Amino acid sequence: MIEQIAAYWDRRPCNVRHSDEPIGSLAYSVEVTARKRRVEPHLWDFADFPAWKGKRVLDLGCGIGTVALEFARHGATVTAIDLSERSLEIARKRAEVEKLGIYFWHADMEAYKFEPDSFDLVWGWGSLHHTPAPWRALMHVSDCLKPGGSLRVMLYHRYASKALRLWFRAGCPSDFDAAVALGSEAQERCPLTRTYTRAGARALLHGTGFRVESLRVCHIFPWRVADYIKGDYKRGWPWKVISTRGMECILGWHILIEARIW
């Protein structure tokens, strides 16, 4: 399964097509970051990048490096790992053209162990729900966080409008997550995508030694996919007639969790 997951993200790293500029160019890197911020502004609020100046940050599943670069821009010392070598290749190029020093490592988050008490923040945006044993990765995290350090992760929400739509589209099978995995990402048929209820997300963290300090559901993706791919932001049904505001806390796709070690 780990090999399948790595091959999947090597074929098409997450967000790799968020710019038409040449990959590896400064223009490409800047545009990818700008688009990420437009589509997922809640990420910037959740990360609180300026708060980590002078701190050590570990990015679990960094992809093409967008968030790792943002932490580094704000003065954090960043270590970033990912299972996809192609994603890391792009991330390194982006750090180079932006003149940011980041320690990138090709590693499986379930197996890689860092020195105890190494990091002030461990960040995982949309990565834990794609690994076979997220609890194993979290056990490693609990070892490498400094006393009082923070874990901030995003997991997919089971009762999100997107998840329910994908489940209905697949014919409402008994394996909910397998149905969601067919269309959870821009590249179809992700080998593994898990979704969580609020209670399930809490149980995952509690079971690996963490105390959840905050948990909230947010983010409805309102854009028509065919237009979004071209860089046009046109709302699809039903969000062209219904505001997402007020609905995100019920039908949002992202569960944002901040936790600390007990």
C-alpha cells in the first residue's frame, strides 16, 4: 500500500497544476502559493505562521512544499518529509528559487523517527488520512514534540458535502471511504483516503497520547471543477444559490485539530 500511495503522488503531486508557469521557476512557486491561499484561506489562519518565527517545525507530508515554504518565510526552521520523491523534487526547486533553507527528507511518516523533543510544532495538512496507519505516525510525533509543543492537523470530514456526494455517486456502497477515495483528489482513484467524524478524529488523537485543545469543521469547495481547473472561479450547484457561510461547520470538508501531549 505504501508503494501504491507513493506511486500515485509521484504521477501527479498535489496542486502541481496550480500554475501554468514552468515548474521550478519563481513565477510558478509564487502562483501556486497564491492560489492555495485563495482556495484555502483558513489554512493561513490555522497555521498562524508568524507565531513560529525562531521555532522548529516539522511538516508531515509536505507535498510540493507550499506550507513548508510559508513557515520558512516567517522565520521558522523547517524540516519537511514526504513519501513522494517527485513532490520533494518540486519542493526543493521552489525552496531554491525562493532562497529559503528547508530540510527536505524522503521518508514514510509511519517509519521515520526523529530525535526526542525536537520540534515546537508538528504540522500535517491533508496527509494523515492518506497513510495506512496514521496512529503509528502520531506515536512518532508524540516522541519528537518538545514539552508544550503543538500538533496541528487537517483530516477529511465524513459528513462533508463533498464526501456524501462522492458516496452517492458510487452507489452508496458499504465501504464509505473506498467510495470517497475514487474522487477525493484532483487525480482520481486515490489508493487510500480516510474520512473522520468529529468523534473519530478525537479518538484517533486521544488514542495516541494527545489532548485535543480545539477542533472545528470548515471549508466547502464551491467552485465548478471544470472551470476551476482552468483558473476560473465559478460556483457550482448548489453553492451558486446557497451561501457556504453558516454551512461550513456542518458540511465542511476539513476538520482542523490542534492538540498537545497529555
